[in-house]
Amino acid sequence: MIGPAADYLSDAEVRELICDLCRHFYQLGWASGTGGGISIRQRDQIYMAPSGVQKERLEPQDIFVLDQTGEVVQNPGTDFKVSECQPLFMNAYRLRDAGAVLHSHSLNAMAATLIYDSTFKVSNLEMMKGIQGVGVFESHEVPIIANTAREADLANSMAAAIKAYPEANAVLVRGHGVYVWGETWAQAKTQAECYDYLFAAAVKIKELGLNPETGGQG
Ligand SMILES: [Zn+2]
């Protein structure tokens, strides 16, 4: 079962939680075909899944542990390599002091990247309240970066986008998906849920022939 949010979790609890969340994200369509996943930081230890594995079948012993610099300090002792998302997750830890970061291959996020140029922009949607520091009648922007052949090659452009959009808690990748972070695993998860709703809403509003930047209003 998923435990309480901000409190310190034991090593065993974090491993179990990552497996649990990955199964949940798989059910949502955020982590199909080995894509997507979540990383959680507990004090100076960062937990990450292996690369290229079925995320819904992860076992607690499959999880890597990294230090604050992103170096692997504990590996599962198998042929696994640490997640391809490692430098991208590290961006959120380093630049935003995140407590957790997740990557989603949600169809909603992917489709949203196709209806905007360089930034996703919405306003007047209630679910914006679920994003830290964002009010419902403000305009909220999320940067969209170009995709690369290898996930790890997104690191520099993602870092630049994080610095350029300090109010965003996410970075979209065109034709690919989204990275979302939060102060805790629970905040990363709930913000990712709100963002996913906003991405779906924007696509739907566009389909209705209305302007997603105003939430279809005005
Ligand atoms: Zn990806």
C-alpha cells in the first residue's frame, strides 16, 4: 500500500513504493512499453528503476540507489543498467531540489505537445490549482523541448527549459511525453495528475474549435 507523503520512508518502503507507483502509472498508460517511471529521493539517497524493463513488473530488489551527485552507489547486481532518465531526473533534483520526479509517456502529454509551438499554455481551468504556486485565473506555461534519439540527450535542453520557466513544475518533450517533479513523491504524483488533466483538456478544447490558451473561454 502507498504510505504517507512527506515522512521519511525506510529503504524497503521506498523500493516497494516505487514498484507500487510504477504499476499504477502503467495502468494509467503512462509507463507502457518500458517507458516512463518515477525516482524518489530520501535525504541524500536517490532511488531509480533500471532502464528498459517492464515497469509494472518491477521488484523492490531491482531498484538502483544513487548519491546526490547521480553516481550509482547500490545496484541490483544483475545485468540491469540504471534508467535512461537518470540525467533528466537529476536535473529536477539539482535545479529544483525536488523530492521526486516522474516521467510519463501519457498520450495526453504527447498530444498536447502537438498543438502548441514552444510552450504549453492554459488558463481558467480549475485543475490548475493543483500545481504549486498556480492560481486558476492565471496563465500557466510549461516549456516544450524537442525530442532526441536517446532519452539521455534531452538533459541539456531540459535544464535550460527548467531555468527559463521557474514557475513550471514540468517539462514536455515533443512527440514523447512529460517530466514532472514535486517536493515529495505525493506532490510529484498529484501534480502529474493535474498536468495530465490539463494536457487532455487543452487537446479537447482545441478539438471543440476553441482556444486552449484561455481554457476555451473569452
Ligand atoms: Zn521517455
